[in-house]
Amino acid sequence: MKFIEMNGRALMSMLEPDEVSPEDLQQAGLTDTCLVRINQQGDIEVRRHQGWDVIGGLLGNFPPRVEHASGRTWA
């Protein structure tokens, strides 16, 4: 499976109103500096000490938004 990694601040900057809210992500443990990754299905995962946890998802035309916000391509 391919992912794009970014920090929490970059993820929050690209969210749209009909997606998971920044408040919900923060309650799930997202911070500005934590490491997150998005898969090609739009699942948002946050890095924990023991592994990755799914904390939400993106909708719609998210791939170009993810690439733009992170400055990366799918790997």
C-alpha cells in the first residue's frame, strides 16, 4: 500500500469542511508536530510508540491536496 507522510500541521491545513474536523483529530491525539500518513483510500493514520493508528479519513478529491500539502508523492 502506498502512503504520503506529513506532520499534523500540514494535514490540518488541507482539511475541507465536510471531512473529519480538526477538533476530532486533536481528540484522537493529533498534534502539529506528530507524524501522520495518508493512504490512497484516504485513511489518516498517526504514528504511536507501538505502531500506526487510524484516526479518521479524507473525502473527495484528496490525492492532489495531500501531495500539495506535504510536498511529496505516493510511496
